[in-house]
Amino acid sequence: MPASLCGTWDIISNVNFEGYMIALGIGPHIRKIAVKLKLRKVVEQHGDQFVIKTLSTFRNYSVSFRVDQEFEEFTQGLDSKHVKSLVSWKENKLVCEQIGEKKNRGWTHWIEDDKLHLELYCEGQLCTQVFKKNVSE
Ligand code: VLZ
């Protein structure tokens, strides 16, 4: 069993979020706001069912899915695109492929050194985010 992703996590590093947002086609005004946000992840898991919430003072985004079951995702408030998403475990990593207009799009989550790691990728751009566990709630 891989270490649990569940809990509330606060961002401590964010590398090339700008490049990822450009690849998604997010415009300069929103990027300028988004790049400064202190993002929080709230991850809930019940068996194969996950809810991952990305919270910020500007916008929130939530996705719910079952592992190994393709679903329709609308990335509302991000780049606002319809994609077909599939999340599966690859070793100890939770891997999401997002098939749509953008090539090579998805993300990968894993736990390393008690931190939640996230790689967000789109069309050759890779953003790496690290979150530390929030223990106050
Ligand atoms: O997360 O794909 O944890 O959905 C940025 C939100 C979230 C605030 C970036 C900026 C993508 C809004 C989050 C304007 C662009 C994401 C997945 C993995 C789950």
C-alpha cells in the first residue's frame, strides 16, 4: 500500500506553473494572478473513489473519480476544456491522463518524504509542485 495522499496540503514550491498555464492557453491576466496563489490540496479517498480539491483565494477546482474508470472532466475555471480523464496507480504514483485538444496532458501525484508531490504536464511543459501536510485542521 502506498502512503496515503489524504489530508490537507499547503504548497511549498511551484516550479514552471507559468509554462504549464501557457501550454494550457491561459491568458496573461489570469496567469499573473494564478502564479502567486498559495494553493491548497484537499484529498479524500474512499477505496477507489477520490476527490481532489485545489483551493485558493482566487478560484477553487474539484475533481472526483474512480481509479481505472474513464470519466468526462470539464476543467472549469482553469482552461475550461472538456477532456476524457483516466486515473490509475503506476507503482506508488497516482497518474492521470487527460485526453483532449492538448497533447500529452495529465498529472502525477505521489508521497515522498511526508510531502505531497504533483507533476502537471501539458504539451512538453512540466510544472512541479510540492505540498506539506497541514496539521492544524
Ligand atoms: O490538479 O490539475 O491535483 O485536479 C490552479 C487553480 C490549479 C487556480 C492547477 C488557478 C491545476 C486558476 C490543478 C486559474 C488558472 C490540477 C489536479 C491534481 C487535480
